Amino acid sequence: RWVARRQGEHAGERSEITWVVQGGVFLAAVYGSYFGAGLGVVLLSIFGILLTDGLQRLNALKGLLSFVINAVSVVVFVVAGHVEWWSTGILAVTAWAGGALGVGVARRLSPAVLRYSVIALGVVVAVVLIVKG
């Protein structure tokens, strides 16, 4: 609610990218490049709390940064270690398809529906990870 209210109060304004935002993205990148799961939710949470731009734009920024973070980690893993190329190919194709479909769906959703969908997905992922833990 706080994020939604804050977004509404600053509708149309562009946020300044401060060192706090950069630090949050850096920490999310370190986490996401190693673990990966939930990176999008973490980034969207950071953006929702620290930036006042619209949810659709923040979601687009999240998608771009997720791509860059994952691309850098792919390069590091390829250079530094053994890669299961068959599994990598399957993951690459399905990640690309999921990203393309996800962006298409997200662009058609209202900000409220997108917000609640992200929250629901985050809760489901957290519960699954806790239960499997």
C-alpha cells in the first residue's frame, strides 16, 4: 500500500538513481548471478521501494537488468568452469520464451493486477523454497 500510495503521489515523475538504488541493485546482482531464483522479484521490490516511476517502466527496467546480470554470470561460468551444454541450451530457450511471454503479458496488465501478481508469485516462490529447504 505504501508503495502504491507513493507511486500515485509522484505519478509522472522520474526518479533519481541514487547510490542507495545502485547498492541495492548491486546486492541483488550478486545474489541473482549466483542463485538466480527470485531475482526479478527482488529487483522489482528494490525499485518499488526506492523509485517512484510507474510499475510498467520499473518492470521493464527489471527485465533489462535481469538480462544483463544473467549474461554476465553466463560469461563468468563459461570462462571459469565446466558447463553442461545440453542443460544450458534447454534453459536458454525456455528462459528466452518465458521472458518474451512474461513481458507481453505484463504490458497488457493494469499496474494493480501486475503488482498483486508479483506479490503472489513472490509468496509462492518463498513458500516452495522454504518447504523444499
